[in-house]
Amino acid sequence: MSVQCEVTVKQSGGAKIGFFERYLTLWVFLCIIAGIVLGHWFLSSFQALGRMEIAQVNLPVAILIWLMIVPMLLKIDFGALHHVKEHWKGVGVTLFVNWAVKPFSMALLGWIFIRGLFADWLPADQVDSYIAGLILLAAAPCTAMVFVWSNLSDGEPHFTLTQVALNDTIMIFAFAPIVGLLLGLSAIIVPWDTLFLSVVLYIVIPVAVAQFWRRWLLKTGGAAAMKRTQDRLSPVSLIALLATLVLLFGFQGEQILSQPLIIALLTVPILIQVYFNSGLAYLLNRKFGVAHCVAGPSALIGASNFFELAVATAIALFGFESGAALATVVGVLIEVPVMLSVVKIVNNTKGWYETAAGVSQGKRSEGW
């Protein structure tokens, strides 16, 4: 193991996934129950919230999504992009999986399972909407939780930061065209004005606000002020996410109670795409002789999703009660346990990975 990997392990070895993050699946289940119960007893209140729109943007959801996204984007340092050259092979693999494979493989899985194999068990009027939700889920790579996954897999911190910053930059320009293309190929009408508005509201503006805020914090209080602010905002993001889920399930409750099998069926293509894309990134990195502490986070970034953006865009495009909104929520439901399983696989196969030519000890090919 090189000096850099030893330093990386020491930096991240003590990093633990937080209490709320670790049990995110439990909180999501509780939100499902709370949303269904509250939606049943206070339907008129939920409908009133659903009508609070300006230009097809639901104001309560917009506020909650901002509270989710801005604290996450505050962690991103776009100045780290100059580190791309240090880990260019790992960056190249991750970009390929994130933007050339994942959205298209998810669309294919949606066509195979949702429109094909599972069609008889799903409401016919929502099939296209479910596929749209899956596409939205896969079209944007994870922004925040990937830092946790990287720490847990002894990931190289500069690579992770660089990759996330680069993905966020690409997402500003590529998210809408990719989603529009795949929805069109799926014979789903694309409301382009709403799609572009979602990109501006949930990507461009939050990125600008977070970067302005980040620079101000570093200028006035340094790294200590930045850390204090991030620590204070961390619970805000989670609470906003859970509140959004309560709203969603308040509208989706009757449909879920009548057909509980829907969630299980939607889980299948999501699980397949997570393991397929993480495995593809991991194997490609091994093939190209990339160090394990870069290949680990590369595989995890390649598989995880920016589900906050997906949820917000699904609601903006198709509404609270749509199958698209429900499909994105299923992504939230399984995110933590599935990604933790990928972390375990990456960590447990480190010895096998490093037996590859060019990745054996003393023969690392990049970032050393």
C-alpha cells in the first residue's frame, strides 16, 4: 500500500455513517405510514398544499427541496476540478458509467420490467409514469451521500471531491437533454418548459447559492466556520427530505394500500441497475489499473442517485399523485441499505482487486 493510500485510510477510517443516515430506510418507512394516515384523515389539507403552485412549481415542495439540496451542495468545492488530471482514469470510468451507461440502462430495465414483465400487475395508466420516474432517478449522479460511501470504503478524498464537482457541472447541461431524450424514446410526452425550469430551480440556482455561501463562510470564518455550518445544516436536509416524503405518501396512500405490490416491483429494476453500474465501474477501474482507493468511490458514485433532484423533478413534471413521484421515492427507500451492501462488497474484495496487473502493491498507475 502506498503512502497516499495509508493517509487516506487514516483520514477516513474513523468516519462513520450518521445515526439518521444509517437508519434512513426506517425513517422512510415511518414517513410512508405517517403520510398514508395523515393523507387519509386530512385529505383536504394535503390537497390545499398540492394546489399551492406557481408556473407548475409546487411552492412547499420547492422550499423543502432547497432545504435538502443547498446544504449538500455547500460541501462541493468546484476549485477541486484541477485534481482531475491526478485521477484521470478513475474520473473517465465514472463519467462513462454515470452519463453514457446508467440513464440508458435504467430506461432499458424500465422497458423490460415495467412495460413488459410486470405490466399485468401494475395500473396501466401509470406504467409510463413509473418508467419516467426511474429515468429521472438514474439521470443524475449522487451529490451528498457519496461522501459517506467514499469514507466508508477508504476512498481517496481528492478524487471523490473532484468527481462530484465535475458531475454537478455536467448535470447543469446534460440532465435535461438526457431526460428529454429517454422520455421521448419511451413515448412519454416531454414538457420541456417544465423540465428546464426544474433544472434552473433545483440545480443552477442552488449551485450558485451554495457556492456564494461557501466562499463567504471560508472568507469570513475559514474551515472551522464551514464545518460548523455544515454540521448545523445536516439535520435540516434530512428533515426536509422526510417532510417531502410525508407529503408524497399523503397523496399516494390510497394507491399504495390498494396495490402494495407496486413498491416491490419498482424495486427490482433499481436494484439491478445499482449492482450492474457499480460492478461495471469497479471492473473497468481494475482493468485500467486504477488504485483501489479510487476504484471504490468510483463504483459507488457510478451507482448512487441524486434522489432529491429526481423527486423534485418528478413532482414538477407529473405531479404528487403520479407514478413517477412514487418511483423516485422507492429509490430513497432502498438507497442506504443497497449502497451499504456495495460498500461491503468493495471493501471485502480489495485483496482480489489488487491482484490485477498494474494494481499490485508498488505498481499503482495513477494518483501515486
